[in-house]
Amino acid sequence: MKWNFKSNIKLKGVQILALGFIIVILVGAILLTLPISSVSGESTDFLDALFTSTSAVCVTGLVVVDTGSYWSMFGQTVIMILIEIGGLGFMSFTTLIAILLGKKITLRERLILQDAMNTFNIQGLVKMVRYVLVFTISVQFFGALLLSTQFVPQFGPGKGVFYSIFHSISAFCNAGFDVLGKGNSLMSFNNNIVIMMVISILIIIGGLGFTVWSELYTCKSIKRVSIHSKMVILMTTVLVLGGAILMFLFEHNNSNTIADMSFIDKLMNSLFASITPRTAGFNSISTEGMSTAGQFLTIILMFIGGSPGSTAGGVKTTTIGVLIVTVISVIKGREDSEVFQRRFSKDLVYKAFTLLFVAFILVIVVTMLLSYTEKGASFIALFYETVSAMGTAGLTLGLTPELSSVGRVLIIMMMYLGRVGPLTVVLSITKKKVNSGIKYPEGKILIG
């Protein structure tokens, strides 16, 4: 019997996406183990390189070695490229290369691209990829240009330009990596309004999603904006402003964070501390020095994350939005989840609940495992680290460099699942509808 390898192995779209991320992570890890990647000129331990590569591709920002002082210019460039690929998705780059080579994009490739970009349909996908890449390069260029006005005078032309490009890409892709050294992220610039605001704006732009920006660009009237874009904008505004107000209230008397700052700097750093957990990973004030209330608020923001089709992670703003609307509708006695004179289908509500439940279970399981492997670490530090990895936020209470080998593997898995897992799980569940033709009698149980 003749064996047809091609016909017997046929991967689904979500499986190709999952494997694609793994391949990019492994290639990045191999490059980072090379002696040329480190400042010392010595080979890097594979687990450390794998952790860094996973963190970069999954645009998380958690690091076991300081990015600015440990990695050479070559290593930092590799990390920067991995961040870009991870933030935009490797399918976008694959499609761009295919377009440049004059290759026709098949229907199967368009379907995979649809999964990768999390769009409603395949119509105009290739055009959207071009738009995404042009939009990304343009935003990152202007971000780097503004950052260079601050970095070039301080670090010189060569290093200043590189720092500007690196941090612009890292902020737009919601990665949170920095090359400033000493592991202090942006704490040295927490009174620099240009750097703080540029980074904040880049994070928000990257976290809103390409679908939203494409619609806002082409839509002639605000009334014609889709329910998706309205929900994204509403939830983002509420989370950013609400988070900033709460952070200011929790930290304004905390001498370890913003108590000694001017009123304007307090407001600016409170706003930044509200924006960056969703899911960029930069910090301008000490995360370890935050009050317990501030740390818990950060955990909530990290868990929610950014919006679908963006460079951000987390369970996404629309997921939380749909569930909030559903709860309000139930309280009001309405049969359907309704908002903006539109109703959500039961399938959409089930999908939102499933995604939230899967993410929540992942956090519980990994936190429990870490509490066993990481002896001496506080619960809040373990919980914070786990949510940060799942939400691809990259913030830490100082636990990451101290993780055991098992702990590092667990966080690597969590970063990967946080970037790819919940989405692929939900897609695989919701796209396999089985109609058995049987409808069982209604069962009743007591709730609450």
C-alpha cells in the first residue's frame, strides 16, 4: 500500500498556529544560546534562553536575566525581532513574504490567517495584512522618533536610536522588555512626561486591536461603528481611567511608590500603572513597593488584558464586557444579553464564559503547583507571577529570576498557553458544532 504522507497528516488551522509559535520560540532560543548573543561571549543556558524566547514571542516581558546588561546587541536584536513576530503573529509575516514573492494566498491559508488575526470573515484579509504592517511600521516609527528626543541626548546617537526603536516596538507589541539595564524598567524616567506618555499611547494603540483601528480609519460616521469596536473602546476607557483613579487612591500615601512625587507626577504614574498591566509589563514605580490593594488591582488588570486582534494578551476586554452585559441583562430580567441596541447570541456568551473559565482554571492550577515548587515565596508573589504569565503582562514582584527550573518550565508553559492556548481551545470548541438531532427534556437544579 502506498503511503501518502501529505494526505494522512493534515493539521487544523489552530494547530498550525500553535505549532508555528513553538517553532519560532525554539529558533529564537537556539539563537540566544549562541555566544554572540551574550555580553560575556559565553553560551547561555538553554532553559534561560528558552524562557527569554518564549517571553519575547508571547510578548510577555518576564525575564530571568536582565535584558539590558546580559544580552549583547545581537541578542537584544534577536529579542526585538521575536517581539515583533510574536506581537503581530507569524502568519502575518508569512503572508507578507508570500505576497512579496508573488505567491497566491490560498483559501486554507486565508482561513488560518483569519484565526490568527481573530477577524469575523476572510473577505479582505490580505488587504488587511498590508494595512496592519503599514500601520505598525508607521506607529512604531513615530514612537521611536519621539523617544529619540529623550534617549539620544542621554545615551548618544547609536545607543539612543537603538533604545528608541527597541522600546517603541516593545511598547506597541505590549511586550514590556527594556534594555535600560539594572532591571528597573522605566523607574528612572518616571518624571519624564515625553517617555511616559509616548510609551502609554503606544501600549494603548497596540492593545486596541487592528480591527478597531481599521474600522475607525474607514468608517465615515461614528454611528456606523460596529458593536465590537464600541465595546472595545468603552471597556478600554473604563479600565484605563477607573484603574488610574483606584491606583491613585491606593498609592498616593505610599512612600515606596508615589507619595513623594508632585501631584502631576502622581497622576501620570497612576495612569501609567493602570495602562501597563494590560499587558505591556513596563513599570515606572516599584511593583514590590506597592500596597497590597495596588498589587491586587494590577492582578485584575493583567488578567483582563487588551482587546481581540491586538498585540495584547489576557482574557480580553470584550470577554469581560460580554459577561458584564449578560449579568446586567439577567438582573434586569431580560432574555438576551443586550447593549447598544444589539443582542449577543448564546454562542457568544458561552464562548466568553468558556474563555474566562479556562483562564481561571489555568491560573489556579499553576499557582498551586508553584506554591509547591517555590518554597518560601509568598502567595501574592506566586499569584501575581502566574497571572502575569497567563495575561502576557510581564510584571513581577521580583520572583522571576529566583524561580527553580521546574518553576521556570511552568511559567514558560503558562506564557505560551496565555498567548495561544485559551484562544485555540475556544476556537476548537466553538467551531465543532455537533447536531445530534436529539433534544433532551429540560432539567432543573438550584443555583445560589
